[in-house]
Amino acid sequence: MTPELIDPEVAAATFDTHLRDFFTSGRGRGEGWCRIDLDDLHTVVQLPAVRENGTVDCYFVRLGAEYYDVWPPTVAFVRKTQTGEWVEAAEGTRWWPNQRNAPGFSFGLHPRYAYPDQSIRQLVCFSHSFDYYLSSHTANDPERWRHGTHTVSATLSRIAQALHAPNYIGPSGDRDS
Amino acid sequence: MSNHQTAEAAPGKDLTVVIHDEDSGGQPHQVHAGPGTPVREVIDRFYKELATGRQDGDRLYCLATGQNVFSHAEEHLGDYQNTSCTALEWGFSRPTGGA
């Protein structure tokens, strides 16, 4: 099935409703979470990552709703530049996490992934991220994103679980960029 | 005071387990049970409320620690609260793929 863009007004309204819900009733109401809207279809979510010793690091994840919620949101770890622009975070910086692939479900972080269309960019690799379906991975049926069941809550909750000790080690480096 | 919904003693000393369906979001489920109730019974009541049964790959975890709830099924809820998940706030999700 080839993903098709959703009517932007419909996608934006659904995305906003589900995000509000997550920040009201889900993990988003906890400490360290916040939402920075970029436009109707794009939001940066700050989320806390917890190391083994209890240290909390904050990361920023940009979500895109172009295909939402027939498909999951696009997901990328980002950092803010001095000019205020949000750009993809690179491995070896404090904005890209060092994460073990053992959060109790399949999850992977690829800072430079070669997509079938020849582009090379980040892949937050799990079945609640849109780019997963553009990569060469295939989800088993029970693992696939289900329109009408899954929401952005599933996306953000899985990332939060992956970024919690013992699955999370710390930032991948000290550099800012 | 936090606006988080956490376990609290209700009249009759029942405990409240708050369970978030983290796949779909929305208002969390609540299961009320006495401290001597097996955790397994709370799990069963939650699934009954969902009108579904447990499936391979289902995950039920203490939100504060990430610890698997299923592995505590035979403990009494009060003991489980004291030793493993003070807030009695759980997350629920079905399988996720990736690599």
C-alpha cells in the first residue's frame, strides 16, 4: 500500500486532538514533556530520557502529520540552531541518544539510513514511525500501525520507553552539532 | 499538588489501579480492588473492560519503573504496590515492530 497525503486540515485537526489528549491524559502530563508547535502539521516534542543513575536528559523529536492518522507521524530527533531552525540531530552530539535496542519491543535508531529512494537520513525505526514504512523493513501484521486504533500516543510512549534506563545510556556525545 | 491520577485508598480501603492504553491514548481505565486481590485478577478485569483477551506480544508495565506487570500476577495487589509499583499506574500496549 502506497501512502497518500491526507487532507491537511483533517490531518492537522486529528493530530492536534490526539496530541492534546496525550498531554492531558497520557505521559505528556509528566515532568520534562512539552510541545512546541511549528505549524499545523509539525510539532516538536521535548521528552525526558532517564539514565540508570536517575539523571534526566531532554531530547527533541519533530513529528510530522502529513499522512496522519492513516499512517503514523514522521519522527526525527532534532536540535535547534542558533538561528532558531530545527534540524536533524547527528550522532555524537548531545541531541542524539545512545540507546540499547532492548526496550521490550523492537526499536532501533539509525542516524544515517540509506532509504530505497537513495536518500540518506535519520530513521527512528519502529512501526509507529512513518519512515519505518518507507525503509526496507516490514512489520508483521499485529505490529503494524492501525488506523483508528493507534494514535501519536503510541509513537511518543514507545520512544519514552526506549529512552528509559536500562535501555537508555545517555547522550551519544558532548558536541552541540 | 500534582494533577496526576495515581493510586489512592478509596472507602473500604480499596486500591485504584490506573491503566493507560498507550496505543490509543484517551482517558485511562481504572480498576478498583482490595489489597488482598491477586494482581492477576486486576489484569483479567482490565482485559474484560477492553472486551478482548491477552495476545502474544501484549505489554503491561508499571509506568514509573517500566517493570513487567504480568510477572507479578500471583502477588497480592497491596504487596505489589509496596514493593514494585507504588503509584499503581500502568501502561498497556500491543506489539510493535522495528529494528
